[in-house]
Amino acid sequence: MNDKIQKFSNSQDFFQCPICGKALKLIGNSLFCSNNHCFDVSKKGFVDFVLNNKASKNYDLESFENRHVILEHGMYDHIANKLIELIQKLHLRSILDVGCGEGYYAKKIAQAGIDDVLAFDISKDSIQMAAKGINTPVKWFVGDLAHLPIQDNTVRGIIDVFSPANYAEFNRILADGYVLKVIPNQFHVQELRQVAKDQLHQAQYSNKKVLDYFEEHYELIDQIDATETYSVTPEVRNAFINMTPLLFNVDKSKINWSHVKNITVGSTILVGQPKNRRN
């Protein structure tokens, strides 16, 4: 059995069948439940749990390729490093990466020696990109945030980086552990926001609504700043412009971006525990 399949050998500890809810066990090259529902581990090393999946035009292969350029430039390293510090400090030995995209954070966390790293996205394109190349111990899967194929009370940590959240599902699958949610702060992409302000609904960004909603569901254990400003080449700048959701509804062709030489990646990491389970 090759390593891309072998990493799913303890699937029965985490995964459940999205059809019937029974635990899934690796048999051969596939995951089976006791009702004989079957999900194949692809040759690239991921499992697709979503039927009739429709791709979003804003999160297609080109979008993830642009993200890859940005990540290779190191513009999110400061966030990844702080997440790894937190995961190690909190002794989280199993992690679910929500809306993982091309897998940047999950790979970094696995490289840091975390035992079990699970990572999913609704986009099959992004998971294929995450799983290709050198094999990692990350258990990649295509999954639906509204109906996660994860058993109750099985993961110790959930990371959600600039992605939608489903706190009911998070609380269902979370054992005694933490949710680490990364949200933009008021400095995030301020250089692009300034140049595009005439086409934006609001030139200034506030994360208060997101923070308030988080605090409705979790005890806020910590709130950590992770903000850095990076100089960018024209290639990196253009990749960022075409990648950021801020500009999805902006006519980019009507804006002169040439004066943008720096881009700030500004975020706040929220550390929370479910209120009814706080230690």
C-alpha cells in the first residue's frame, strides 16, 4: 500500500459516511462503512465526499493558482507561523483545516509534526492541487461545510483561515479543544482598498460583526494580531489582485494598479472554546 493511501489507515478514528453516518474504515484503496457505502482514495491521495459538486467561478483552478503565487512569495507565512505556535502551545494533536484551498496551512502544520491533520475544501480543483506532488501525511478530502464527514467529538483543533464557518458543525466534531479562526483586520490589503475605493461599498473594513458572531458561540480565550506588509513585484501584485475576494465584484480593468508597491496582509487570530465545554 503506497503512502498516499496508507495515511488514511486510521480513518475509522475520524471519518464518517456522509450518507448514513457510520464510521469509515480503509479497506484496500477505499473507505467503507458498515452499510458498504464506498469512497475511493484517489491516486493523488484524497477522497471526494461530495456528490454533484458545482464549482464556483470565483474559486476555480485559476484562482487557486494565483493563491499559490502569493503563498510562494511568503505573504502568509506570518499567519502560518503563529498558528503553529498556538497549536503546539495548546497541545492539539489532531487538526481540521476548514476551506483549506491548495493546502498551504495544512502542509505547514503537518511539517511541524502534528500527528493527524485533516484538510478539506468544497473545490475539487483546490484539493487536487493540494494533494499533487510530494506526498504529505495530510488527509485531504473534498467536503461540504454544511455536512462534514467527520465523527462527533474527534478532532482537538479546528483552523479556519479567511473561510466561512459553520459553528454548529464545528462544535459537533470538536473534542475538548479549540477553534482558531483567522479573520481580516482593518489593515488587510489597505493598499488595494485605497486604490479601488470608488468601486467598493465600503472603503474601510471592520471585523466587528465577525468577532461578535464568534463570541456568541465561543469563550474568547485569546485574540492575537498577525499583520505584515510586504513589497510586491508586478507579478505578485497582479496575482493578489485576481485572488482576493475584496475585488471579485470590481472592474479591475478600470483601475491603475501600477502605484501599488506594497500589500499588507492583516489578520487577527481568534482562539475560542465552546462555552458549554470550557475546561
